[in-house]
Amino acid sequence: MSLSSQSQHTERAYFERCLRRLEQDVLRMGTLVEESFRLSHQSVFARNLAAAQKIPAIDKQIDRYYRQIELECATLMTLQAPVAQDLRLLSAFMQLVRDLERIGDYAKDIAEIAIKLFPYEPHPCMSEIEAMSRHAQLMLSTSLVSLADLDAEAGQKVKKLDDTVDDAYDRLYETLAYQRDIKGVVEPILLLGLLIRHLERMADHATNIAQRVSYIVTGHRA
């Protein structure tokens, strides 16, 4: 092996180690986002304010991972002269962590909604909203498993779950928007409207993640 080819081999091995480390960091970030989502769910539906108070610290960790991964992807793109397949992977990672970061932000917002909802009696539609939240969490976990396994088929599975979440959002919006004879203040209705919107957007971002995994594997956008 010539010195030139040996150098190229060494550089390629280093680059592949960087990619594996990046993938592990994305999965670690995903684990934190899952935990934040789970705590936000508990804060609303179990009325667990202690869970809500844990989320800001986790969100800071999520934001650190987001900045770190974006920087590492940009550095590898500019300094390592990656081939087309590598560029596809790095580009997908950068987009994917944006989706994760947004889900984390929504989880933090939901925790704040939980605190504001706490003084009020639970609304009759809470069980349906809880089911919507569980579906969105399943979508996120399925998307992250698809990333770990590089499962190109996960996008279709998650899209079907997203249809369920979208249908729930439409039904719940109709229920909340056209509710009559509201006793007392309207704040809880407004907060629930925000809650279902956040859940619907979290589901959309989970769908994006699964579709980005399909792009990583196949090179085709859904």
C-alpha cells in the first residue's frame, strides 16, 4: 500500500468513526427527548407537577446536543470532503436533530400548560387527548428505533400513526372550539387547544424523523 492510499484509508477510518459517534449522539439526544415527552405527558394527565419541573434541565441537555451535533456535521462537511452518500447522511442528521429539538421544545411548553391547568377540574375530553399523546410518543419511539436499525420501511408505519393523531386533533378541535355553556373562565379551553396543537406538531416532527431515516437508507425523499 502506498503512502497516499494508506493516508486515504486512515482518513476514511477516522471519518467513519466520526459518523458512528454522531449517530450515537443523535440517539442519546433522542432518548432525552423521549424522556422529556414522557414527563410532559405525566405532568398533564397524572397532574404530576414534579415531572413538569424536571423538564427544563433536560431541555438544556437536548439543546447542547443539538448545537454540538450541528457543529460536528458542518465541520465534517467542510473539512473531510465527504462523498455523496456521506453528505446525504450528514444532511439528514442535521435536519433530524432539528426535529428532535422542536419536539423537546413542545414538551417543555406542555409542561407549562400542565402547571396552568392544574387548578382546574379535568375536562371530559382529557382521556381522548391522553390517547393522542400516547400515539405521538409511539411515533417518536418508532422513529428512533428506525434510526438505530436503519429501517427504511418505518416511514410508512409512522405515517399511519400520524393519520390517527391528525384525526384525533380534528375531532378534539371541533369539541373544544364549539363547546357551549362554558361555566367559569375559558382559560382551560384555550390551554387544551394549545395542548392538542403541540401534540399534533410533535407527531409531525416524529414523522419527519422516520422519513429522514428512509432517505438515509434509500437516497429517496418520501
